[in-house]
Amino acid sequence: MRFILRFISFLALAAAVVLAVFDTILSIAGSGFTLSSFGEVWARFSPATLAAGLDSVARLPFSPWPARGLGWVLAEPAAAVLLVLALAAWIAGYRKVPAAGRFAA
């Protein structure tokens, strides 16, 4: 399980770096500050899953709160959302080193 979480962390970090470089290139080319929102990126890559996700969140029992939270996440910059996902997956897959060290009896 730890390997899977670390791999997810790696993929999210790599995607965040690629999206940050993409936003930087767009900002330089457009002579203005540009950030791609997570919703834009998700809609660009897979609009069907975005619609399915929004529909499933709308059907939850306490619908206004999760829908508001998802709307907030979709409006944030994609690189930042993926960096937070990478950090969360890395923390979940982290293994604490024993205090006595590797070679303790």
C-alpha cells in the first residue's frame, strides 16, 4: 500500500510541475499572469468524469457543503491542488524510521 501511495504522490508531483511550467509559458506568451484552474484542466482532459463527479456530489445527503467544497477545489489553480494531493499521498505512505536506528538489536 505504501508503494501505491508513493507512486500516486510521484505522479501528482510530476503533473503539478508540468502544469506549473505550462502556466508559466502561457503567462510569458500572453504578457500577463495566467493560472489554469483545476476545473479547466479536468474538463479539458475528461469532461465525462467531471460531469459524473459533479452529479454524484450533487446527490449526496448534505449536498450544499460537499458541492461548495468541490466548487472551491475546482476553482483553485491546478498545480496547487496537485501539490496538496502529492503531499497528502506522501504523508499517508510515509514510514517512520525507528528511533534506535536501522542496525539496533
